[in-house]
Amino acid sequence: MGLQEDIARAAELIREGRLVAFPTETVYGLGAHALDPMAVARIYELKERPSFDPLIVHIADLAMLQQLCLAPDPRVLLLASKFWPGPLTMVLPKSAAVPDIVTSGLSTVGIRMPGNEIALQLIKTSGCPIAAPSANKFGRLSPTSARHVLKQLPEVDFVLEGGKAQVGIESTIIRLNEKGFEILRHGIITREELEKWVPFHAEEKPADQMLAPGMMKSHYSPGKPLYLSDDERLMQMNRRDAGFLSFSGQDTHGYGLVLDMAPGGDLKEYAVNLFEGLHQLEEAKVAFMVAETVEEKGIGLAIMDRLRKAAWRYSAEQH
Ligand code: TXA
Ligand code: MG
């Protein structure tokens, strides 16, 4: 079947309340009709996702935005005009049209217009917004290819093939307050880029308050131990048994397997290849894996967020 037939079939399944995995520019999503609570319930079931972790709703045009959130703030429309379609999710006050199961009972809903033609066509053809988390089992590695999706969710009703994800890590999530925006999850769209349009203003909150319900310390967990390259315990370990995700190309000596994450030396490449690299080492004949750390600024913030969460179960703090 050709791509157009595949999209038509996938859209039909969405309308029937079934689950379709589809490509976006960030990671593959596990999609369902966002306004059909039974369909959305199946996402939680298949992903084994806790019900307190709300979903992002994907739209194809601004009419859908109006349907999901009443009277959007002018700043929302400004940011939408600058960054959509693209890897930016905005958490907004929801309308009554959005079922509670999508937002885990919150009064807000996360919305984004994905920068991927297949995703946009799927939403348009379905004729409804599509709720979609990343298409992986809860807490595990995110999928950046159709193969990664099938590895974790072979029972999904349909997978739309869209090649390798162009961005490779999940969207930046922001929320607006009276004075500006704050970042709930770092992504490829950085604070600096957003600040050109709306001021950054983080509201004061208790240190332990979870910003987004799904933002746990442990997430994106690979199937074998992962250590960060600055972990002192590595001195006692045998590098030959490890696979290494290398960014700078330095200090790779002795590792059993080395994957070059960024041949051009660009942090964006590291982000694009991050989950693919982790999937590869998960499947490779190595006992454990090590990932090179980078400076936590700009896109480095998003990369280190994913790496710290993926390595959390094996971190020194936990042992
Ligand atoms: O790039 C992406 O955002 C991908 C693709 C598929 O679009 N989606 C994605 O979804 O990463 P997921 O479910 O893996 O992560 C969504 C995050 C969760 O941590 C959730 O807690 C947060 O978004 N979130 C969703 N709605 C929210 C809300 N109303 N308030 C605060 N956080 C919210
Ligand atoms: Mg996810």
C-alpha cells in the first residue's frame, strides 16, 4: 500500500476509536481520537501508563486550538505563529470538549501542532485532534523509528511508517503565567528562542513540586544499566564490557563499542541520535552502557534531562 492509502486507513481507525502509532518530528506518538474517552483509555492500557499522567493533544490547524481551549491568550497565538508546526507544546486552560481522561482531571491541556507532514495529514484526514503520548511502554525509551515502536508495542492496531524522527527528543513544554512563560520540559526549542517573543518568568513554587505530572526522576529507562560519563564508579568497571555514546569523540579508548552521536560536533545531532543510540546499545552485546555528558545550557539542557532520567535507576544516589 502507498502512503496515502496508509494515512486513509490510519485515519479510519482513529475515527473508530482504535490506536495508531504515527511519526512526528520529535518521537513517534501513540495516537487516539482525543475527544473519545474510550479510545484515550486504550492508550493508558497499552502503554501501562499511570492515569495521573496527562496526554498531549495534536492539532493540524488553529480551528482545532479554538475547539480545545477557549479564547486563547494573544501570546499563545504569537508563539503558535512562530513555532508551529513544530516541537513546542503549550499547556493551556482547556475547554469542556476535552475529556478529563486526556488531562488526568487537570483544568489545563497540553497542545501542539507537529512539524511532520504525515502527522498533519493524519489529523486532517481523521477530522479530529489526536491525543498521543510517545509510543513506548511507560517509563521506557522513547521511539524515534517505526521499528522502535514495534519493539515495545507490537499489539498496536496500526503503525504509520515515517522514517527516522528529525528532532529525536520530545517537544519543549511551556506554560504561561501573568508575567511570561515557564518551561515544564526542555526540548530543542530553547528558552533563548522563546524569549525573543515572550518574557521568561518562572513562578516561585515549593522545590519538590512536580511541574508536569509526568516529570519523574526516573524515565526513559533502557533495558540495561546506563551510567553518565562523569560517574566516578566507572573507574572500577571494565570499559570493554560497555557501549559508549560519544559526543566529543574524546576518551573513547577501551570501550567495547563506541557510537558516534554527533559526527559534525553539533548538539542537535546528539539530540537527534540520542534515543536511537540508546536503543542500539540496549540491543547490542554489551553488559552496560555509558553516555557522554554535555554542558547544561541550550539544547544541552534537554539532552541532560533525558540522560539523567534514563540513568536514574543506576545513579550513585540510588546505590
Ligand atoms: O514531542 C512530544 O511531545 C511527543 C510527541 C508524540 O508529540 N509526545 C510526548 O508525550 O512526549 P508524553 O506523553 O510522552 O509526554 C507528555 C508530557 C507528560 O510528561 C505530561 O505530564 C505532560 O506532557 N503534560 C501533558 N499535559 C499536561 C498538562 N495539562 N499540564 C502539565 N503537563 C502536562
Ligand atoms: Mg514519553
